[in-house]
Amino acid sequence: MENFRKVRTSEEEMPLPFPDLPPDVVEMKVKEGSKIRNLMNFAMAQMELKGRRQIVFSGCGRAVTKTITCVEIMKRKLGGLHQVTKVRYKTVLEVWENQDPPPDGAAQNLTVHKNVPSICILLSRDPLDPNQTGYQPPEPRHEAGEDTSGSSTKGLKRPLPPPCEELLPKKLQVQVSDSPRGSGTTAGQLDH
């Protein structure tokens, strides 16, 4: 394979795995090189400014984690979104060209079919069927005065209580070890 270089990659087009989607539903196709900021700006504008009720995020291969990240950001920013997740495999076609063709001059191409994991996530403001596989209900809303950062306090370090006065030493003695420069005597006492 060291004499081959990839010249083309194409994904198999597959219909979205969600029945009864409106024809104008926005599908965010997340790629490995997509910028999350750009994806989120467009998706948030569709949901907030254009008043869309549903949006689909899809990605395959190395873009799966970025797809999930976008969905989690949107759920946190908008809140109250129902979610259905579908995982499947998608066929990716790669065409490789021989960089060192044989003397007869005929270029050789190698075609590779890869099955890569793919994810499609539907987010909806409207309730979805809770019995379908991959359904997640909206996260409960926080009441006023609660921590809305989205992080729970479980596992967080609690601040230490103030130290008791009797546990603190009033004076700290420092002893200098024998060394060619030192006299080996007590250097003195330091106030703490």
C-alpha cells in the first residue's frame, strides 16, 4: 500500500432512519473536519430563529463523537428536547491510485469498501414515541436557585473545614543536618 495514495472517498447515501419526518427537516451532516462552532451556530439559528420543531444530526466514522458533542450542547442550550438515537453501519468507498504504475503504463486503481459505524440523532421539541428503541426523554428542568451548570455535585471535592487552633503548632523548629558548610546546630525557631 506504500505505492498507493487515496484519491477519492464517497459515502453511501442512506435515508434517515426516522419515519414520519417532515420533508423540510434540517439534517446536520457532521464531518471529521467540521467545526463545532459553525455547526452549532447554524443549528441554533434553525431551532431558535426559524422556529424548527425537529433537527437531525448525523455522522459516521471519526465524526461520531463530534456528532454526539453537538447534540449534547444543543440539549443543554435549548432544554426540553426529546431524543431518538439510531446506530448503524454505513459503507464508505475509497479509491486508491497506484503511484508507481507498471512499465506498460496502465494506471491501477484499488477500490476499498469499508463498513464504518454511523449515528443519527433526532432532536424534537414535540414529544416522540417513548417506546421506540433509542428514545431519551428531556432532562428535567432546574428550579430557580439550583445549580444550572449541568454538573452534579457527586464526586466533587468539598472545601475543608477551617483548622482547629489547637492543631496548629505555635513554633516550628528546623534542624540543619551536618554538612561541610553548616555547624550542625539548630538553625533556630521560625514563627508560624
